[in-house]
Amino acid sequence: MNPCPRLGVALLLSLPALPAWAASAAYELDPVHTRVMIAVEHAGFSKAIGTVSGSNGHLQFDPENWTTARLEVSVPLQRLDLGDEKWNQAVLARNLLDVEEFPTATFVSTRIEPIDPQHASVYGTLTLHGVPKEVKLEVTLNALKRHPLPPFRRTAGFSATATLSRADFGIDAWKSVIGDRVDLRLEVEATRTRKDDDDNDEHDGAQPPATPPITPTQTAEPATP
């Protein structure tokens, strides 16, 4: 037998295995298009709805292998808006969220259980009011493609839901008025942090519009001084 084929097989077997995250990509959360919504019972009459904008974070994601994903998010609680300034001030005060002492909430993923190509359960540590607790997010991948608007970067879009107890985080004032259960909904857009060959794929998004050349009958606008 020719030793060359056996030598080739031996060399292949001796190569180190590629890490599981080799195909994953880095993304940054878009604070403009990422929003956290909360719903909490108001004295049994209705559910108060609040939203928080301006979240920042990092995502490492491979749609072919959700288990390798990593997520870190920081939520600026001082931007919570319940639709009324007095209500905002009351919720942000010391006996509830106490944003002077704890201005942000953070979430760091710890493990992920894929359900199908578009869904997964994402477990992680939510630190709220200075208290870390495990929380499970039920996550849906809405889209992963090049954004149709400039700068035409590859973007991942997700929706997620979770439920938590505010008392678990030491936020237990006003029990007769504010319910203990807090329903969370997250809408997240994350943008690819680096350009690579994948961003040039024609099948996954709009192409940047071509800039028409200036013809002899056209003149460029003078630069603004």
C-alpha cells in the first residue's frame, strides 16, 4: 500500500479540533432598536406597562449552534418610562428600584438549550437591585441578514420573554398596590461588529445603492465652508 494516503490520514487525525465557537460572530446591541418592556399588576385593576430604551451589550452568536452563544447586556434603569413622570419617580425611588444606588440591571448568559433553529431557552444571571438571580429567557430569532439601510451591516433580530418575582430581588414595597410577578418582553437588534466575506453575500440582504456618476451636464455641489 502506498504510504502517502496513510500519512495524509495520520496528519489529519493529528490536527487539533477547531473550537466550537469558530463559526460564531461578534455583535453589538443596537441601543436605539433594543427595548425592554415590563408589565406588573396595578392593584388588581390592570397591568402597568413600562419600557426601557438604551440598553447596551455584546453577543457572540452562531445560528448553526446556539449552545455556543454568549450574551452580556446592561439595562439603564433610569430610562424606565411608565408614561407618567410622578409614577416614574416613585418606581425609581429608594424603596423600589433605587436607581441612585443601582442604576443598571445586567444579564449574563450561562447556558443555552436550543429548541429548534429559531428558538432557544437562554439561562443567565440577572443582577437587579444588587441581587443576582438565575432567569430563563424564551428567545426567538426573527432574522439574521444584512440590514436594508446604511451602513448595510449584518444584523440579528430577536424577541424574548421572561417572568420574575420582584421580591426575589429585594424589591418588595407597596405589596397592596404593585404585584410581585413581573413579565418581561425584550425586542433586540444586534449589529455585526466586523466586516468579513459573509457581509458580501448577495442572498441575505439589500445591496447598497450605486452612486450614479456625474455626467458632463451635472456639477457637484460645492463643499460647505
